[in-house]
Amino acid sequence: MFPRPELAFGLTAAATLAAAATGPCDIYASGGTPCVAAHSTTRALYGSYTGALYQVKRGSDNATTNISPLSSGVANAATQDNFCAGSTCLISIIYDQSGRGNHLSQAPGGSAAQGPNVDGTDYLAGATGATGYRNNQAQGTATGDSAEGLYAVFDGTHYNAACCFDYGNAEINSKDTGDGHMESIYFGSGKNYGYGAGSGPWILADLENGLYTENGLGQYSNNPTQNSRFVTAVVKGDNGNQWAVRGGNSVSGGLTTYFSGPRPPPDYNPMSKEGAIILGIGGDNSNGAQGTFYEGVMTTGYPSDATENSVQANIVAATYGTTGLTSGPAINVGSHVSLRATTSCCTDRYIAHSGAEVNTQVVSSSSTTTLKQQASWIVHTGLGNSACLSFESADTPGSFIRHSNYALVVNANDGGVVFAQDATFCPEESLNDAGSNILRSWSYPARYWRHYSAELFIAGNGGPHFFDTPSSFNDDTSFAVGTAFA
């Protein structure tokens, strides 16, 4: 879900004055529909809020610390950078700013899927796919057919077609309890239920057992593919058989209404909302989706379009912007490279492939031409994100390193969105060697290339898999990039 728990996709300095005086929840309150839940990893959503935004957990020792806003309202990146230096961090809690205690923490397993951890919980933010946050005891959220409003700001470039990257109202038992028991925002490109025009992603409403923009499943021609880098997504539901879906560019312009009207027949009027809060998963813990969430709220009452338009203006004024996704020694697009392990045991081993399997092998100037070619890679602009990189096999044109079931493999590019995202990696400065790089997965952003028993995986710093062991993590994920053998 989050690329990393840092402000790589945060607010620019221009947000400091614009964000300080009034926040989205102040606007909702003035419109008579106050926030009952307010979550953000980037900024305070009330002008006067000074409490913690979220908590991070450090991989090296599992210590935690809270990240609070600066006086400007923007998250204090320096606190986090200092705490996480030399290690990795995950977001362990996203705090509710509304004062109702509706914090989001690691989601338990549900009827659709148990999480991948030993206790059945989902991953924490960063390891997108099987990532989820939940509060099944939320206070003040809409239940039954009561009215509510929802908005969220998402990364418009980070999504997939799996179920379900949601934010909003869901079942209190982590199970599918029937049509109309959810009302949440969905963002993605899935076509198993309703979907929009073009190839996606789309803003849809997950009402349980259906993704909707209108009153029926199928293609919704009035719901366009979202092409902006940051997306504002709005879903709201009133009592009395009324609901709406709206959206826009979080950086400029206003909101467009994609649908406003009666509920889908026959089972969604009246609604049977249960009031739990989910993020990154479906109501039954369907946890295959990818995405990035920056901020979002839930209100009591049905917000007016005018109130939402003012919230959108506040989001635009906050000036969401990007900084670099990459750091460390430069890896130039178009170059031919070989990548050497830096762990003390293995400094003569390079990333190579044997058929589809990616592994480390001892390679030197006296190695065979075949092995030299297998240990050489052509650097491309990232197939799934142009700010990052993809690595084509020098001896198998058209085939790239990608992850599949957490292992690194070499596969032919099939031109699909999933392949592009899984074959995209963002180089960053090594955690233990300033002359080396770590390579972070774009689609599973808390996972990095790691050699373990001579095989290559995308690994987390601690986790359910044998290759996730924290021991030697910093060393095993660091690779020196040099001129290719071939």
C-alpha cells in the first residue's frame, strides 16, 4: 500500500501554509457532516490537530515510534528518517485524528483469506498484496441505512486488478455477511464486478458482492479511467435510497460526479452497513490488491457537493507532489550491468540466471561466455513506473527480472500491467554500504532483492518466510553495481 513509510510521495514545502489553518475535517464540520474517522500518513486533517499521525515499527529491533505533524501540519519526516536510519520501517498504526479512537492497525484474517503471518494477520503497510488495516470496533461510523461520506487520496499509478483495495465501511466480523453490508471506496482495475471505461484504474463503490458506479453490474461508460498521479476518490451514501460516486485530480481542478441516484436493485436498499473500518482489503479480508493511500476520512451525515468541492480545493491547496523514488549510486538507463553480492561470504558471487531461476553464481573474467552473459543485465526505464528501473536479460532479449511468488525469475514480457509492475524495482542507497544499492520492489514496496542460499527473493526485514529473517538482512540486500561481464 505505502511505497515506504516516508514522505517520498508526500506534501511539498508549499503545503506548509496552505495546510495549517483549515483541514478537510474542519470543512466537513462546517457543512454539518463532521468526520468520525480521519486517517493520514502525510498531514493533519484538522487545522488544530497536533497528535500523532501514525506509528512506525523498525525492522532491526521491532521498536516503534510515533510520527506527528510539524507546526505546518505536514508529517515530520526527520523524526522518521532518524528513527529508521540503517534499517527498514513499516507503518504499524494509522491514528484516527477525529478523537473517537478509530485507529487502524494490522488486519486479522477473514472469511476470504487468512493473512500470511503465523497468527493469520495481514502484512503491515509496504508489503502490498496481503496488506491490510482494520478496526472492527469503530465508534460513531454509519450503521444500517444511516448516511455517511467518504473520501480518500490515492496514488493513481499504484494499483492492480485483484480484490480489493478499499477504504471505508465494512463488516465487523471480517466476513462477507451479504449485499449492502459494506460501503467503501474501491480503487483499481478489476473487472470481475462492475468497472469503468477504458483500462482503469477506476473509482468504484464496494457495496459487498459488487463494485458499482450505477445501478447494475457491467461497464459504466460514465466512469473514466483515472490518469492523474494523485487521485481524489469520493463515495457517499444517504438513507432513503440515494448514493453517489465522485472523483478528481488531487493536484488541480474540481470533482466530477460519475453517478448520483438510487441504490442498485434489489438488495442494496435499504443498506445494512456494519460500521467497521478497512484499508487495503475487502470486507472479508480479500487481500490481493495493491495500492497507496495518503489520506481519507469518514463522516456522519450525507455531505453536500459544495462541502466536498471545498474539501477538494483544500487537497489541491496542500500541493501533493513527488520527490525522487531512487537514491544511492546511479544506475543509468541503457547501461549493461552486473550486480555483485556484498555479504562477506559471497563477494565473488553475482546475480545471474539459470533458465528462469535467478540466483547468485561465482563469476570472474575467466568464466565461460555463457555464464558471463547470464550474469549481465540491460537497464531499462521501469516498465511499471518510469521513475524506477527494469532489468532485461542480456542473453534472453525481451525477458526481464520479475518476482513471482516472492522469488526472482526471468520471464518474457507479456505486455500486461501485472508483469510491468512486478518487473519494476527502485534502487536506493544501501543500508550498510554507501557504494552499493538496494533494489526495492515497486509492487511490493516493503520487499527488497535478497540473496539467500544462493537464490534471489524479494524479502522483508522480518516476516513469515524463511528468507525474511532479520539476520544479515542489510548485507544480503546490498549489491554493488558494475560494468556488465557481457
